[in-house]
Amino acid sequence: KTNPTITEREGHLIFTVTDPAFNVSLTKTLTIKQGRGASQLEVYGSSYNSSNTVKVTSDGRYGTESQFYVKSNVDFTLSTQTNWIHLSTTSGKGNPDEPSIIKFNFDPNTEKGDRRGEILVSSCDNTISAPLYVEQAAHARTLNISPTEMTISPYSSADNAITITTNLSLEVTCNN
């Protein structure tokens, strides 16, 4: 079987033969040494064995959290140059049998377009690395007015209120 670890491993086969006529047994041991396996580092998105991309919501309210998986037989570091992604940790322990779950937070996307960030996972000796991409849709654009219809008496001189809510810049024009 392939050695999944980065350390050399050793096993033993013990051979015993017996000659019942002379009541003699001979035993010999064969030592088998297997070299270290190659460094392994794999990154998966929202579910284990998925692509290396995580899609997150646009709102990113404070404390909004997402996660990804790292399967590695070496210890690793995590870093990002993306200012709207916040890592919960900057390192992890390699375990080829059980993937590490890495959590991160992200800010709301207030931009007009979708955006993409990157988290880089690297072996501690920097011999291998793998990116995880974080995709975030543009924030939904809203415009609400209340009331949506208003009837004013021709004899009224009272002020009437209109409530306008939006997450966009607002320009008001009046048509007679």
C-alpha cells in the first residue's frame, strides 16, 4: 500500500519453519522499510470532495461564517490578501485520514458587481500550495417607497410624507 504519511515506516514479516522429526524450529525476520510518501495538500469548498470554490451570501452580516476543508499529510499555513475575508486561524495540522475544517468570516459586498477573493493554503515548508476561491454576489439593490399611491384633495394645503428606503444613492425628481 502507498505510504500516505511523510515519514518513513517499517514493518516486519516473521517466517518460522518447524521440523517435527528433530523438534527444531527456525525463525527469520524480514524487515521492510518504506520511504516517506509525497507531501499532499488538497483544498475543497463547502462540502468535502467538492471544487476549490466557496460561494457566500452578499450580505455578510457581522459574524457571518463559512468553511472549507483541507486534506493534507503536512502541517500548513493559511493566508489571504483579500481585505473582506477574515480567517479564524492561520495554521493547521496535517492528517491524511481526516480533513481539517477551516472557518472564515466575510464582510458584506457593497460593490455594484460580484467579487472573488482567495485564501492560499501552503505547506509549512512552502513546497506545495493550493488556493481556495471565495465568490460573493453583488449586494441586492433595493428601492421602496411608501405609500405607493397618494390621493390629495384639490383644496388641501397640508404636507404629505413619503418614505423612501434604498441602499443606492438617491436622486429625487418631481414631475407635475
